[in-house]
Amino acid sequence: MLKVIPKDALFVVSMNTPSLIQKSEIYDSDQYQIANFFVQEFGQHPLGNTLESPQDIGINVFENLYAYGIKNTITGTPFLCFTAELDKTAFLEEKVATFLQHSYSEKVNDWDVIYNGQWGIAWNDAQVLVVRSEHPTISIDIKHTLEQLTSLEDTESHYNSEDFITKLNEKADLGIWLNINQAKSLPLLSEYSYLIPKLRQDDNNIHFNVNFEKDQINTDIAILLSEEDKEAVLGSYFKKTSNTKALQNVPEDALFVVNTAVEPKPYYNHLKESVSQVDSVKAAQIDFFERFWLGYKAKVSTDEFLEALGGELTIAVTGEQKLIGRHNKISYQPKFLAETSMNDLKLFNNFLKKIPYLRRSKSGNYYEWNFLSWNFYLGMHKGIASFSNDREAMNTVDNEGLEKSILDGAYGSYFSSSPFTIYLDLNVNNYPASLKDNLTKNFSNYIPNYEAHTSVFDKMIMYKDGEDQKVKVSLHSEGENSLHFLLKHLDKVYSEQLIL
């Protein structure tokens, strides 16, 4: 089946159908009212009688199914493609012409082909290939795409792609393969492409293995780079582990925490070089920072500044606080704490002297700074520079940390063993009231009956493990498989007429 999937596809999703069927228990249609809805709704459709027994289509549901995205090599038209193994072709030969109205049919590269202006279906004795244009197009464009896919050389497809097949053999529930070079050209990502290291070769990909387990969804993220790019990208920036001293000041019930440990000089030079290639405005801002703030104000060189940084950075959002502004206007501000390790106390104090209106706190251990109606606090304690808008957080820093911090929670070990960790509380019911209200206002426009879904997820942790990233998402599923729990939740919401 891999012979029709080109190596330069933007993405490939492989679905481990037997595992997904088993974990979802979708074969027990009595559990899912939504299944009955679709059977009734589409019962008169040419494909409708297959919904109760998908194998009647002729697709072998005991083998992987694949979906992928490509662009036509001539016109650039984007296509969504699907391919699967067949164990019989009678259904296709009988029904496919009825499904595609106003269509053409012919033989292409020994495949039976039928197509119109938006859909194309090709099949032989072994597999079926379906392509769909994301935009209505001319029939010849569909035909050319089918010709292109069914005539790929082995070296042009994933059939001989060693990394792809290795990841496929890991037999995850879902495998998602993303071509980095293709993704960087997408409008959504192109603005931030300077954050992605410049790659010299085309054969660079990211692969996600997603597994639905009891009470959680686990994702392994592998960054698969050419040998030339691997050392430049993965071998220069991150430290082996992270100093967790700053995390002792972060409460166990923090809403969001990011903790990273990089080699400051290589990473800064990479960002500076990448920015200069794609964004002249940001490049000018970096130049202004180096010349004015470092050279003129602090009287230090860029190298001296980078050598003064320890490389550890922790940012945490711990809640919110109420502010009373002019005319007693009430507003709410997230409480945050940002900390970074410093090798040079003198340099940090030099920076503090350049900040106007800075004054020592009553305790004398940190500084206070007022900007409009906001108060900020800055301090240095045992090699950790701290910045916060929460006086209580700064007092915690001065008092040698908390008795129970984020390190004592269920995910604490991931922070100490990884040089890059992101933690997020996904249970919106734990959020402060004003933040919950803002999320409801914003997301209700995009997610039907948003509030019905807010208590489904619990926590998320993303951490670096060697060259790979891992993500764990926990759910309030009380011992159930996460996929089964999610499908039952959506089915319940549907059956109560909340979303569909």
C-alpha cells in the first residue's frame, strides 16, 4: 500500500484499525446512539448500507488504513488521499459509479479509475486509492493526480522509506508523519519558521505515535533528521538535564509551567541567524537590544551577557489576582513567576540599576517596580533571578521555596530528568472564575456546547526524552480506555442534542 504514498507528502496518518476497533468497542453499536443516527441518516445513500458492516465495502479492516495530503505536481492543487487494502472488489465495481455522478471511468496504469471534478477512486485486486480535491477542480486534474500516485517509483514513495517503516512497525494506534520542509511553507507556520532551525536537506520529518491507554493518551514525538542536520539541530542547544532549583518555588497546583535548559550562546546565535533570514523588523529589534540595552546601558558585550546566563528558564502561571485601577475599575491579571539561572550576580545588578523607579521592598531582599497600576517584583536569590507580579511568590523565593511544589506532584520526576518540559492543567474547572468566563466566551463560538467538554481532560505533560519528545494527556475516565471514554462522551453529548 505504501507504493502510492509519495515521500514528499505533507503528512501521512496511519490507522491501526484492529487496535482502534478493539479500544473503541465500536463493534458494539448499542453503546453508541450516534452510530444508529448515521445508519438511519445515510441509509438511502449508495454507501449507506455499509455503515453497519464496513467490511462490506471490501476494505480489509484488519490491516492499516492510510490518509495523507499532497499537492498536484503540475497545478499545485491540494488533495486529501486515502488508501486501504482490499479483500474483494465486487462492491467497488457495483457501487462506485453510483457514488460518483457525472464521472469518467477508464484504465490508468493497470488500475480501474473513476473520477469527476472533486473525487477520484482507483482500485486493483490489492488496494483502493481515493483522492479528494480540497477545492473543486477540473476532472483532468483529478485524473493526473491518480496517474501520478499509481506510477510512483519505489524510491519516490514510502515503500522503501526506512524511517517510515521503522515507525510503522512500532504499531501505534495512530501514526502521524509530518514533512518538516513542506510544513514550513504552510501559511500558518511560515511566520514562525525562524524558530525552526534552517535545514540543509529535504529528508527531514516529524513522526507522532499516538496510543490510547487507560486514563491517558500517550504520544511519542520523534524528530527524524538527515545526518547532516541532526548534529546541528539536536546536538547543540539543549543540556542533558535541568536544574530544578527554581521549580521549588512553583506551587503544585500551578496552571501552566514551562521549564527549559539550553546552552545560551548556541541557541541565541541560532535564533539571531534564523530571524535575520526571514524578518528584518525582528532582526532590527535584536540589533537594538544588543547595541542599546547591552552595549550602551549595561556596558557589556553580547558574549558577556550570554556567558552570565545559566541557561535554565522557568515560567509558571499560578492563578490570577484582582486589580483596582482608576475610578475603581476592576480587572484581573494572571499571576506569573519567571525565573532564570544566572552565573554572574554583578551583571544582574547592573541591569536592575538601569530600570527607572525601581525601589527595594520592605524586606530588602527584592525590588519593586510600578508600571501604570501594575506592580512587579524582581530579585536574585542563590543564583536564580526572579521576576513576578505576585508579592507572595517573591516571598516564597526568599523563604527557600515551598514545602510542596510542582516537583512533589504526579509529574515532578519529568521536570528533573528532562531539559525541556511543558505542563498544563487541562481541567478548566480548576481555573479562576474570570479566566473560566473568558475561555467560555472565546471558545463557545468555535466549539459547540464548549462547557460540556471542560471536565473531560485532566493534565498534560510534554517532556524531552533523548532526541524524542513525549506527551502524556490524562483524562477523568476512571479506569476506562481513553478512546472509549472520549467516544462515549461525544456520543452522550450528541444524544442529549448538545452539539449535533
